[in-house]
Amino acid sequence: MLRQAVSFLVGVALAFLGNLLLLRLSPDSSRWVDLFTVVIVLNAVASGPAGAMIGGSLAGLAEDAVAGLVYGLHGFAGTLIGLLVQQGSRLLTVQHGVMVGGIAALAVLAQEVVIAALVRVLLADAQTPEPMWVGVRAAATGVVAGMVFAASRRSVGRLAGWRRGRRRRMRLDG
Amino acid sequence: MSGRAAWGLLVALLLGHLILAAVQVPDRRAEGSLLEGVSLRAIAPVARAIAGGRSLVRRVEVALADRRSLRAQNRRLEAEVETLRRQALAQQDLERELARLRSAVSYQPPAGQPVVLADVVFINHRSWLRTMIVHAGADAPAGVLAPNSPVVGYEGLVGRVLRSADGYARVQLLTDRAASVGAMIERTRRQGIARGAPDGGLVLDYLPLQSDVRPGDRVVTAGIDGIYPRGLAIGTVVSVRPGDELFHQIELSPAVDFGRLDQVFVLRPLEVPDELLEDDVETGG
């Protein structure tokens, strides 16, 4: 559990730094990719309901810090998405990056809907996000999430293989 | 983690985020943030209820205080009303007196006749001696309340002073059967003697049968008796009948309503030298 928490915090930190880096490279980068949703989805897939909700909440708050909107909107949406993804991953066997990518894309769409609703209720702002950019954002986030998931699975597999080989060599040497 | 705990955590997190967002969102219907606005709108009814309760208590306190105050005020006002009622009665008396005085001012006494106002303090209608007692005050001019001073009312002759003491005077009324006045018919200037009748009325004697006299004729003092000045109203002829001898039997209605007398005027008596008066002249009384 601690490892999961540390991984999540590292993920949030990386998403934060990556977001800042992308913003430095392109001010429009936040329109086409959402690194915090990637963290929320990956954390939710690997956590229980509480971890998913708390992780979604914290990641959302971190996104609020850089989004420039009202603080709490992404936290609210992240909490809901974390729980939905966690509940969905219980029904599905999530083993491939493509699946995680699809979940992340759906999560981005859900997040857009929730935030649009909150903005409409709280700020009385009826502006809806541009569908094209929402699609781009969902797709890009899904791709990133799938790649990160696959990479992490590969890294975990390699690490596990290295550990197994190391234990075997230690036994032979002994 | 149980489902109920998960739901609790979800609600808490969502609520926390909503509150966090509401704190920052400006309220469109009021100053401050949305959270402040929502809080105020939620708290306002409670605050109003509490304020209403305090107001109610305050109103009850005020009502109790007012009740005490109103009792005291009521007692004070009742006393004041009583005082005012008395003052109103006194005022009415004053108004009546003022009316009488106005009438008095309009009264034109004979030239050179000083007048003293006197209150009627006692009047005797039942005795065969028809007299009344008047009070002119201790400061009445000397000589006015002397015997034989004429006494007149607003409407006409009342009588004469019989005697006086300390501002009081006994007055012989015109209707006393022992009273007599030199009189004349105003229309014809025919003179006679008006005197009290035994029944309390007034008759005019010594008018010859051939003289012209009619019911309704006004009778005034003739100024021939050495007591009464000329022209004071005595009464009105009510009936004229032929007498047994040479004179009419004339019944008069007095000009003065003796039942309503409350103030009279006393005139200074005519100062006819005694030596000029013959001993056998009947001057009345």
C-alpha cells in the first residue's frame, strides 16, 4: 500500500512537472493532453475504492493548481473518475495498455462533462468545450495512459524477472 | 473498505471539493463568495427566527411595561378628565355669565344713573310679601343701595330697594301687592299706577275709561313717582275690561320673568328734595 502511495505521489509529481514542461513548450498543450487523468486512471486501476477516490481527489487538486480555474473543480471530477475507473476495472480484467488507454479516454470525456456541469452550476458559464479538442485530448490522454501502463507493466515484468534470476543465482552460488 | 464507508468517503470528498469551489466562486445575488451567500441564505431563516423570538420577548417586556405605564397614565388621565370636566362646567357658567354681561353692556341706563350689578341671592315668590335679597358686594358705591333705589333687570323694572346692609339689599318686587309705580302706556303716553295684584300678577290702575288702551300695549315707568326714572319697561297689556267706576281694569304681563332672575342692576335713587314732596303723595310702598 505504501508502495502504491509512493508510486501515486511520484506519478502526480511527474504529471505536475510534465504539465509545466509542456506548457513551457506549448501554451496549448493542456488542451490536447491531460497528464493528471493518466495518473488518476493508473492509480484507480491498481487501488481499492478509497485509494482511487483519494488519489483522484489529490490529483485533481494538483491539476486545479495548474489549470487556473476554480480550485476544487478537477478535485471533484477526479474523485468521481477515480471511483468510476476503479469500479470499472473490477468488472474488466485490465491487462493491456490499449484497454487502459480506452479507459483514460473515457475518463477524460467524463471529466469534461463533470467540469462543464460544475462550471455551469457554479459560474453560470454555459460555454461548452470544443468537441474537437475534447476528442483530441481524450485520444492523446488515452495514448499516453496506455503507453505509460504498458511501460510500467514491462518495467515491473523486467524487474520481477531480474529479481527471480538474482534469487536463482544466489541459490546456485550458495 | 465497506461499501457504506466508500460511499461516505465519496460524499465527503465531493462535498469538500464543492465547498472549496463555492468559497472561491462569487455570489451572483450578493456580495462575497457563493459559499458565503449559500450559508447566509441557509442561516438567515434561523437568524430571523432567533431575532423574532428576541423581538417577541422584547415586545412582551414592552407590553408589560406599557401596561404598568398605561395604568398610571389612565389614573392620571381620569383625574385630568375630572378636572377638565369641572373646568368645562365652570367654563359654561362663565359663558353664561359672559352672555349676561354682554346683555348688561348693551343695556342703556338713563343718563346720569350709575348702575351697580347685584347677584340675586334669595327670592321669595310664595310669601304675600314678594321680595328678594340681592348682593352687590361690600365695595358697592355708597348710596346706590339706599332705600328706594330702583332695581331693574335685563328686560325691565324689577322693583326697589327697601333696605340694605353690608352690600346686601332687600328688594320689593314690582308684583308685590304693596308695590306701586307711576306708569304710562308707551303708545299713548297715558299715565296710571301699576301695582301688584293679590294673585301675584300686575295691574294698571287709574286709566280713564275714555283713554285708548289695547292688549299688547307696552307699559313703561312714567317717572312721576320720585323713585323710578322714566322709560323703564314694566310690562305689556294683556286684557282691558271696563271697571266699576271711571277706570279701566287693565291686567299686565310683567316685562321681567321673575322666575329667571339671577342678576339685577341697582340704580341710584332719584334725589328729589324732601321738602318738595307733598306729605300726602303716595310714592309707593
